[in-house]
Amino acid sequence: MILELDHIFKDYLQGKLTVPVLKDVTLHVEKGEYVAIMGPSGSGKTTLMNIIGCLDVPTSGTYKLNGNDLLHHKDKEMSRVRNRSIGFVFQSFNLLPRQSALDNVALPLLYAGVSRKERKDRAALALKKVGLEDRMSFKPTQLSGGQKQRVAIARAIVGEPDILLADEPTGALDSVSGLQVMELFKQLNEEGMTVIMITHDPDIAAHAGRTVLIRDGILSGTRGEALS
């Protein structure tokens, strides 16, 4: 088991009022799985993604990644886990506008202390993997939306993370580019990458091997129909 979330609760304080967002969430993901977490706006899926991505911590519960209890880690250790174990893909790409595609992809390796030559070599390989070997010197403003997202995917996988965590990865793309990104996720998953995707779109969720529904902070099992 690569990811184990057990009895996760997450509350936020709004003034003196406690607002429950996640309510006794349990989710286990096997290594090599492709899981979609699907829910409408306000369902708690973004909060759940932030906890999976070590960007937030639950109010209570346990979170194990590769058998390691992450909730006992200090901030510096959590940052190291984010950098080395989780590759992020965001709806808005989050690319540095003045940096080339190659430099954007190499950035996580810089934070990991990898040498300059190795960073360039590994970033070039990652861009080739996503079909952008001819766009390495291009800046984000010179790329289409679909190409920007492929650069973001290359950046997410360059460090060979345990999990690829994608938040609405096709939300800013046209349908053709979105399907290309889904094909790329399928390819990465078939090569052994564990993929967890957050989405509100049942057509996108259908590309995953398993879909988990969340509504009002509660996971409601695994099925394929849309949320209304």
C-alpha cells in the first residue's frame, strides 16, 4: 500500500465557529493505481488533495506514505516529502513565465540539490517523455495550453516521485488538449506511476481505474456515475 489515509477529519475555524470540511475520510491507494477523486465545488476534494500532497495537515487521523507516518514529521521533513515523493500538476500550470520549458522542469531538482548537468539531462528526458523535445527552449508564453500542461507534467515526474497528484489537470484546456493529457496520464500509469487525480468532471474521472466520490466532506465509495 503506497498511501493510507485513515479516519481523517479536517476542521477550520471561522471566527469562533468550527467548520468541519472532511469527516472521517479513509482512503487507501495501492502502488501503481490510477484513482480519481470526484466531487462538486465545496465537497472537500481540494482540502483532501492538500492533505495528500502534504500541503496541509488534518485535525485528526493518520496518513502513511510508503508505510511512514507523515503526521509526526516536522515542517522541513514534510517539505522534503513533497519534493521527493509527490509530483504536482495544477489546473493553472504554475510555470515560471521568464524561464524556458527546460528550466521550469529542472526546478524541483534544484531544490533537491541535484547538480546542474544532471538537472538539465533529466529535465530534457522528462520533456522528451511528454513529447516536447522540440520545445525545450520555449518560454510558457510561446506554448499552447496543452503544451504548458505537458511541461507541468514533465516537471512533476522529473524527480521520479512515488505519486503523481493532479488537481483538475484539464480544467484550463480545450477538449482535444485535455484528451492528450489524459492519454499521457494513462501512459505514465501503465509504466508504473501511481496517479491520483482530483476532478469534478465525470468524463475525465472515467479515465482512471477507480473513482472515489466525495460530497460534503464524506467519501461515498467507488462508482462511475456523475455527481449532480
